[in-house]
Amino acid sequence: MSSNPLPDALLGPAEIRELAAALGVRPTKQRGQNFVIDANTVRRIVRTADVRPDDVVVEVGPGLGSLTLALLEVADRVTAVEIDDVLASALPATVAARMPERAERFALVHSDAMQVTELPGPAPTALVANLPYNVAVPVLLHMLEHFPSIERTLVMVQAEVADRLAAPPGSKVYGVPSVKANWYAEVKRAGSIGRTVFWPAPNVDSGLVALTRRPEPLKTTATRREVFAVVDAAFAQRRKTLRAALAGWAGSAAAAEAALVAAGVSPQARGESLTVEEFTRIAENKAGAEAEAGAEGKAGAEGKAGAEGKAGTENKLGAGDEADADRTAHAGQDAPAPKTTAARDTRAEAAQHNEPGK
């Protein structure tokens, strides 16, 4: 396999428009379609992604095939996932026409990327894609979750999203995407892309984000789902302290505080200051915090019941002692006269007024 560029194989502005016209394709905002029309840009993306001759690359949202062809120049195999019916049916023919000697190394999966959990052929080693901006983060996280064989990723996304994905703790734009992406990989900004290389030109700037899979998953007894639940809860109310923001997740503010303290995190901290490792420790300590909060609640209830019971017993004993003392004082004397009916009636009426609810 030659790794030399094939100048005539890639799609330029004229070829993109001709192909789109022949297919009757008009890019839609609904699917975030903005086709790259510059050959230098797609080759730059391939270089920045560090695509190697032995890589099996998965591409999401290939569109008319600009990046697909550039990937096929270098990678061993390319599998493209496309949801659009027309684009999916046309792409294999485009590859065969413009790069016939590489066509057997190309595979197409006609599906929604969010529904894909397996791919044909060897397991992918890299993910390289110009992701549709409206679903970029969910698609990225889905692919990283379901394809652990992906070691390197380079995605082109809206610049604002790129900033969020690569933001460090403490940054104003650090949030849910930042933490969840960092669960899987080391994330960094890898460049910017101008608007003029797209057709149609988007109203926003684009950015490249590079992700390198962690050599080993984070060591934790908590599951990914459990950790992500903490992250979602922490950023749902960004202005609140973690003690307050995690109250619903933990079951109570007291349980949230117990989990935070056990994880070595200040209950007064906020989500944007925490690393993914700290979120992981919080998730690990939820069960213990619930048990501790439950034990405290039970102890408090038992203490209260015990105090009330003890007070009642002491009162009862006190009344008995007084009665015994009264009997002792009257020992050897005549027994007191029996109570009259009127006295009994007065006592009964008083008892009625003292009953609860009356």
C-alpha cells in the first residue's frame, strides 16, 4: 500500500458541488451538515490525528466523502457510519470511482451512530470525524464507551464545544462534557478550522479536539454510570455548593456531605473545581454516606424515643413514689374517705379535655 497522496482523488469545491447536484443533496441544518471542500484541510486533519498505515479508522458522518478519501490514503481500513439515506447509498460508489485501488478497504454502516454498538471487520483503533455539531458530544461519548479499542480520536466540532471538551478544572467552560470525556481519555485542543473550508459556510468557528485513550481505566469500585450520575447532578445546579447540588443524588444534604467528606472533597466546593478522579471518589462513597446518614437518623430517632421513654418512666416512678410516701404518711391512721360521684365526674371531664385533638 502506498502512503503517497493522490492529488486527483480528493474532493475540491467543484467536485463537492457537482456530486451534491447529481445526488440532489442540499445540506440540512437538522443534521448539522457542513461539507469540507478543501483537500488541504482534510489532509491536515489526518496528519493531526496521527493516522498510521496499520490503523483501522471509524468515521462518523462522512457526508460526501471528503475526509473519507483522505483517510483511505493513509489508513489500513476505514469504516464510515452515515445516517442519511442518499449519502450512505452514494459513498461506496464515490470511493470506488475516485480510489478504486483502496475500495476494498472501505466499509459503510448505514445507521444512526448513537445506535451502533458493533462494526464490521477488525476493531477500530482510531476515530476521526467531522461530527455534526448538534450531536457531537453524545456521539463522541457513545463511540468511546462502546469501542474501547479506539486508542486515538480526533474530532472536528464547533469551537465552543471544543473548548468545553478540552477545558481543565477551574475553567469557566469546564463542565459535563469535560469530565465525561476525561473519564475515557486525555483531552486537548488540537487546532482551529476556518469557516471558508465548508459548504455551506457555518455561522460558527470550528475546532479540533484530540483524545488519547487512558492506558488503563480509572481504578474505582464505582461504575461509569454511577460516576456520570454524580457529574450530572453536580453541574445541574452550577452555582450551588456540592453539598446542596448533590442532595438529590445522595438522598439528603447530610448524605451528600458525608460522601464528600469521605472522598476528601469540601462540601462547600463546586463542580467546576473537581477532577474526574474526585468525582469518582464521591461516587464510591455514596453507599457509605447513605449508611452513615441512615445510622445517624436511626440513632437520633432511637435517642429521642429513648429519652421520651425514660422521661415517661421516671414520671411514672415519681408518681408511684409519691403515692408510697403518702401511704406511709397515713400508716396507722384512718383510711381516707371514698371519693364522691361528683369528684369522679369532674376528673373524667378534665381527662376528656386533655385528650389529643380536643
